[in-house]
Amino acid sequence: MELSKIPQIKHSDSNNFFLLAGPCAIEGEEMALRIAEKVVEITSKLEIPYIFKGSFKKANRSRIDSFTGIGDEKALKILRKVSETFEIPTVTDIHEVSDAQMAAEYVDVLQIPAFLVRQTDLVVAAAETGKVVNLKKGQFMSPESMKHAVTKVTDCNNGQVMVTDRGTMFGYQDMIVDFRGIPTMREFAPTVLDVTHSLQQPNQSSGVTGGRPDMIETIARAGVVNHVDGLFIETHFDPANAKSDGANMLDLAYLENLLSNLVSIRKTINSF
């Protein structure tokens, strides 16, 4: 994948990690624009290539009464407005083959959720749109096995593909990031570390996923030290009241300090 080929990406020559960041789900226009505005301000200052992230729907909830979205087309139009307002690329995840072409009309990067990355028809549908494809490593998969997921994209004559590690399931209610997997997956495609989802604690008895946001900086620092190409961070100005995954999201107020520290680490690593 060539970062500079992503539409409207900025600072691609800064030798920095790139960032996919935004809310878990699009809850409304005002919240999406508010989050995007702040992240754009921070990443512009720090010269971090930035892609706004927001799910147009959440299809993999534990409970039937969980928030799944505000309506597909409504949410996708908000993603388009974010892109047009701030002149930045956007990414959203897709869950069904029919989602691929629909979402491709609105966003620049199509993301395949970790639970679905072995679904060949879905991966191929995303690849055939010609959009950048972000493949999230299944919690049940080895880093080595992601080579086959990448090949499904490249065999569709689409070289714009990246891989995202979001941890490996340890027991029933925890994720562990195995940093040995980063150099392995970087052999296949640019590799992103999903900091916030790797700190999820799924399968709680309440049916609402928990998390360890206090460990966000620890995991992010380790990723940068181990040469990840990009970071994925879900963030919200009010995580406690976010409609999806609030338990492991980063409070937007802490983002600038975190990214400043990570950029400093990256500069040090680049000097070796």
C-alpha cells in the first residue's frame, strides 16, 4: 500500500506513523464533526497522516438491544461530510457483501472486521471496489495466516491493502497483543496496531464489552517502538456516554498528549 495514494491524505512524507481515529460508531453529525475537528487540529500540528474512522453501523453486538446505528445512508452521508469539511480521508467497516459497493460511494478505506476477515466473499467484494482495504486480524488467527487474507485482496488486482492487529483472545474475556506478530505481518502489508480494541474485555456477563483504557498509552508506546506503520485509536469526547465501546475508548481530551509522546518516540526510533 502506498499511503500517498489515499485521497486527501496529508503529511504522508513526514516519516511518521499514520493514524486511524474517531468514534466507534457514528452517533450523529455534530459529534462526528466535533471529534474530527479536534483530531485534525492535533494531527496537523504533529504532522501525522490522518484517516477519520467511524462505523456507519455496528452489526456484531452482543445483545439485540445494543446500539447498531442511526441508519446506513444517514451515517454514510455524515462520513462524506466529515471528509468534505476537513479534506481528509475516511474509513468505515463493512459486514456484508452488499455493504462494500454502498460504502465505497462515501468513504476511502473499507475495513473488514476481525470476526469476518476469513469471509472470502466479503474480502473480495471490498477489494473489487478499488478502495484501500484494511484487514483486521481475527482474534483467533496467527499473524502468519494473515498472508492469505492479504493475498485475497492482491489477487483482485488491488495492492492498496493494510493489516491491523487488534490482539488475540486470551481465555474468554481478555485480549493480548503479541508484538512478535508485527514484523511478521509487515512482511505482507503495512501494519496497524489497534490500540483500543486490543484492550477490550469482551463476553462480560452483562453483554456489554468492558475494557482497560488506562493501558492505552502502554500499548501504543510498545507498538511505536516495534515499528508499526500506523495506529488505530477510537476516541470520544464523552466515552462514558458513548453509544458503542465506550469502555475502551480514549477520552478525546487526552489524545494530544498521547500523540505528542508517541511522535517523540517515533523520532527516536527513526534515528537508529
